[in-house]
Amino acid sequence: MENTIHATQAIVTLDVALPGIIWGWMITLNMWAKSVGTGVILVGAFLLYRHKKEEMPNLRWMMPLISFIFLNIFLLFTLADLHHPYRMINIFLHPHWTSAITVGAWMASLFTGLITVMMLIGGFDAYPDFRKNCGIAKTVRGISPFYEKIFPFVVFLAIPVTLYTAIIMAESSARELWQAPAEVMQMMWAALLAGSAGLIFISGSWSKESRKDLALVLAIATFFSFMMYMGEYFFSFKSAEAEATLAFVHAGGEYNVEFWFAMVLGFIVPFFLAVSNMKNDNKTLLRFAAILALVGLYMAKDVWLKIPQMLSLS
Amino acid sequence: MKLGFLVDLNLCMGCKGCEVACKVENEVPLGTWRLRVKYIDIGTFPDTSRSFTPLRCNHCESAPCERICPVSALHYLENGIVNVDSSRCIGCAGCMMACPYGAIYMDPETNTADKCTYCAHRIESGMMPACVVVCPVQANIFGDIDDDTSHISQYIMEHQGAVQVRKPEKHTIPKHFYVGGGNQTLNPLAQQRLEGYNLFNNVTHLKHIGNPHESVIDRFTEPFRSEEKLDNRSFMDFDNNAHESHEEEGGH
């Protein structure tokens, strides 16, 4: 109905308050940290496929360590966002398998467990003199070949772990802006972006060629992330609610500035820095690009999470 | 048996009796609602008309809230009601993100998701939902839509062509019908919220979900705290309150 015509305009004159933002910054941080936690494994696997281990001496133990830290940030904020954190156990005692939250929680728990094992093996192998006589250290060093055996499975598992949030968003049928195909791709590019950015910080002692590959992954991920957001931002899905949400942001509404900051600082600038780094190796500039990409990714995710929640549903 | 609801918007006069009855029956806390009546003014003064739309859970046959709930706190009863088990709810708010009708809220007292259950506890005892009983014009019609002889089924048959559900494009198969509604009354995107009621106006937003005084850390310490919780019943303890205040004043 065209509400610019006086005779047909409909105005809400009495109603309850809208609930506002329900999933806020903790969910943004949750998704962002998960992208880093899974991304370093995916990008690490790509680098191990392309280069010799000797070119990246600290990758074997630093990769699972970074993943472990960020997966725990992700799990902590998943828990903190629940109104009844201790009832999280119900997901394991009373699982409801049609829910992507359930499937994701099980997969993420298994993934974190395997990453913990890899981190311990990698760490104790990297420092053979550390706790030499400790029983646990001896046991972990004894199962050292297990690292290489579980690694392919961990890489395979990293993909659904990074993507399941897109399915949660798809199941959130009240928010039409979140469309499964686009969200799946967004999450995948986010993992590659965050993974390459995360590994850039430990790549100081690596060969130039491996660092060049990191810059390449960062450049591709920022480019396609930007393209995805532009496609969604300007050419929405022709659904009424998605159009209404974006029309508000287009008109300079709340989160407009944050969105464009994310696009420029998070994707465009790091893209050019990464591309230039493929020609001339500059560790400082590459780290700067990684920081910008991580900050920009957080902001972009934050905007995309919050804006559809501002729409009145009834 | 499949229980359904029908509201005849031609009859509804916006008295909010159903809203109040629901609040009382289900002890719905302040600032939240299971059932609300929205007023919409159509046209421009002096050529305006006001319509009233009662809004509640649609008890969808393919309920997104039931599908996304990770612990089956939201579940179907045999009579088709989508029920909530608050003792199992983990408070993830997934259901609030999934419900296309915005019919689920976070109870600030229990910190669990809650919504209209068609008064499942009353149905179990053979009674009608509180909102149906209280409606002075019988605009709320409730019954078994699987039974062709029920009042609701016959009402739907009588008004064929004028019966609508909200957001049918979502394929949730709602079991809540409206007679006499139009796009302006049933589609939130066809309505304007002006200053004070604006779609994106902070004034109309609750600043919190859940207990306003509760921080994230409180959620973790909550099971270990012993202080007495506030609930609706505490406001009804008139005798004790009167006695205490009398003593404080040094009365006889």
C-alpha cells in the first residue's frame, strides 16, 4: 500500500515497544573469533600444501595455538550471551537436531577438542626440553604422529564449523536480510580473511614465497568479501523486509557510517596493501593490512547482524 | 485435533480486555506481552478510521521457533499448540530471531523465552483461553480446525475469501486467522511509525532484554545467589506492606 497518499496512509498510534537489538556485540564477537579460529586452520592447510614445512618453522604449533585461543573466545561469548549459561549442558543432554545451534555446538566442541590435542602435541614437540620428565608431556610427545593423522579431518571439520552460523542465520526466518547462500559465502570469505590475517602476525620468520601466498589469500578474501557486501547492499533479494531494512541504511540511517568504515578500512585498503605486498615484501605493511582487515571484518559483521533486527515484525 | 484461533477484526473494538486478561492469567511481567492490541489510524484527519489488531503467537504448523530451538524447549503438543518449557530453555534467543511475527519475548523474571501458549493449561482443564472468555464482542474465536462442525471451522467457511493469515509467504502455515483485515492492518511494512512510534526510533525500543539490573557476570553467579527474587505476587502482598508501613510511621 502506498503510504504517501493521504487517503491510504496507515500510522501506528498505539503499540508496545519494539524489542530492539537482541543479538548484539557478543554474537558479533562470537562470529568474528570463530572466523579466526577456523580460518587459521584452513589457510594453514593451504600453505602446508603449497610449501615445505621448513619454510614456516613455527606454523605446526602456532597455528593450533591461535585457533585454540580464538575458539575459546568464541565459546566464552557463546556462553555469556545465553541468559542461562549453565543450561548449555541441555544442548548435549536434550539435543534437537533440526537446530543449527545444536549441530554447531556439537561440531565446535569436537573441533575445539581436536585443536587442543594438536596444540599440545605441537607445543611439546616445538620445545622438547620443556617439562621433559612430566608424565603428561611424555604421553603427549608419545602420540606426536597423531597430529598429522588428525590434521586432514580437522581441516575438513573447520569448514562446517565456520559455516554453521550462516545456517543459524538462515533458520532465523524473521530476518530476511540474512540469506543462506550469501551468508555461507560471507562466512567462508570471512574465515579465509581472518585466517590469513591471523597467520600474518606469526609469519615474520617465514620464507618470502609463503608470505606472498598469505598476502594473496588476504587480497582475494578482502576482494570477494567486499563484492559480496556490495552485491547484498545495493541489490538486495527483492524481499519486502530486506528492501525495507536496506532502504533505511541507504538513507543514511543508523549503522550507515559503520558499514562504510568497514568496507573501506576493512576490505578496500587491506586489498591494495596485500596486492602491493605481493610485489614488494614489506612485513610491517602486511601486518597493518591484517589489523585493518580484522577490525573491518568485525565492523561489517556487526552492522549486518544488527540492522535487520531493527525492523518491526508485527 | 488441531487448535486454531480466529479474530474477526470487524468486531474488535480495541478494548484491550484480551490483553489484560492474558497478562493476569499468565502473570506476564511488565514491559513484555503475549498478546497485544495494536491501534492503526488509516487516512488523514478528518477522513480517518482506526483499526485494532490483536497480535499473538500464530502456533504455526511449520514453526521456525520450534525448528531453531536447540533443546526442544519449544515443542508441539498433540493438539497443535506450540508450547514452551521454560525449565529447559537456555535463553539463546534463537526463537526470537526465528519468529517472523515477533511473538516471542525474553521473560525478565525467569530469563527464559516465553510466548502465547493458547493458555495450554486452561485447555488441558477443558476451559477456553483467557482472552476468548473476556472478549465482550466475541471477536476471538477458538476451536478445533480439524473438526468441520466446530464454531471456528464454520466461521472460516462462512467468510471464505475474507480469511487471512499473517505473512503466508513465509510458509509457516499459521493456525491463527483474521477476518476483516487488510494489508494496512496485518502488514507491518505497510504502516508508518511516526515520531515516538517510529520504526527505527529509540523511544520505542526497550533498552534491554531481560532483567535491566542483571549483567553478564550475574548470569553466571545467578544459581549461587540466595537473595529473594521479585515476582508479580510480591506486589499483591497488601496486608504485610500495610502493616510494615504502619509500624514505620510509629502507628498504634
